[in-house]
Amino acid sequence: MDEIGNLPLDLQVKLLSVLQTKVVTKIGSNKPIEVDVRIICATNAPIYDLVASGNFRQDLFYRIKTIEINLPPLRERVEDIPTLFQYYVDLFSKRYKKSLEIDANLMHELTGYKWPEIFVNFSMP
């Protein structure tokens, strides 16, 4: 689930219920369906702040927080750029059966570029 931090409170209640009871009901039906799911959640929202302010349910947060992985932005780990770049060059070369010509200065430009920090204002109703 991408951007779970933006999930409205009413849907957080429903998701928590599904995770606890392992039962869903299709829209327009009254027949419960048992489910066995595992979810992976991601967010750029300051989730701990949202929990503290009551904009994200604490019980749902602890239900989904089994393993937390913090992935720093690429601008904080420029040493990964050559490896990632080569991976995608190889991937798309094979996919499109084309040899990609890469300018020799490109890697220098990519690793030396000052990647902007993007600020997003998250507001919950």
C-alpha cells in the first residue's frame, strides 16, 4: 500500500478491521469472505507525527509496523547512482534489444548534481 500515511481515518478503521478479523465483504454484498493477507506499506508522510497528533490510528500503526525500512533519498547516497544506473541501462538494453550509448560525462553529472529536496505538505481532514 503506497502512501498509507494519507489514508483517511474512516478507511484506517476498515483496514484495521480486515487485518484483525481477516474478513472482507464485497460492496453490494452481505456475504463475508475470509482472507489471508500480508501487506507492505510505504509512506513519505511523517508517520510518527501523524500517530502522535491522532491523524493516524495508533492501533493500525502497530498492526502494520513489523519491519521498518528507512530508505534515504538518493541525494544522500550518491555512491549508489552508478550501480543503479547500470542496472537500468542493462535492463532496458535487454528489454528493447538495443545497445544504449551513454555519454562519458553523464555519470559525473548525475553524481555531482544537487538533487532538490521535495517538501510535501500532508494534511489530514
